[in-house]
Amino acid sequence: MLYDGFKLKIIMNLLDHYVKEIISKPYFKYDKWCIDVMAECYGRWKHTLMFKTKEECLNVKIDYMFLA
């Protein structure tokens, strides 16, 4: 943690994740468009990606990169 004036900032490391398999079709949940994927970053993990529009969700393809 870094001390910046009166606020404490927590600096997190983000890792590149690459989609290796698309598990589900886009669906609407929590007022967002979601898609379930298997992503690779030091192993394979299931993630749910959330987007504001269906078009953004449909742009997810194999080797799509996101930070987590």
C-alpha cells in the first residue's frame, strides 16, 4: 500500500488472460451482457466476462485478451 495524503491506495497487479474456449452463448444478467469462457493465464480458469452491449459480447473470440 502506498500512502498518498490522507488516502491509502492499494496497487494491484493485473494479468493478461487469453480466451481459449467459449463455454456459453451471450446472455443478459445483472443488467449486463455476459459470456462464460475458459481463459489461460498460469493455467486454465473459467471466467464470466461482462459487457454493456451485446455487440461487445459478440466480439469475444478465441485468443481475445482481457485483464483480471
